[in-house]
Amino acid sequence: MTPDEMTAIVSEELRHIPKGHGIMHGWLRTYYNRYRRRYLSQGKTKEEALSYCIDLILKENPKWNPEFDPTFFKNIVINNS
């Protein structure tokens, strides 16, 4: 997959993670951009990438409540207890 193809895929997927919901969502979008590209090259799913990114942020901010489109990102389980 070319870098341009990855950019197109990730850009479309980022439309399903809202902007402007605080600094944590900025981090989520940044992390997702980075890790989704890596995961694309490894053949992993968008859900695996999003779950990994959410877990990273929750380790530092356990009370954070991530927002994303659950109809686009299926079967995401958030463990922020």
C-alpha cells in the first residue's frame, strides 16, 4: 500500500472520530493517525487501532470518555473502570 493510499484511508476513518472535544480527543486523533498507518501495513483492523489508542490514553486519564462513531467502529470495548 502506498503512503497516498494510507493517507486516503486514514483521512476517511478520522471523519468518524470527532474533533474539538477537548485535548484527549486531539490525542486520540493524533494517535489514531499514527497507529492506524502502522496497523494498515500489518493487516490489522481499524477497530484494533482505535482500541489500542483509547487504551493508551485511558492509562493516563482513566476518567476520560472517548467519543467515536460506534456504527463505523464496531465492537469497541472501553475498559475505563
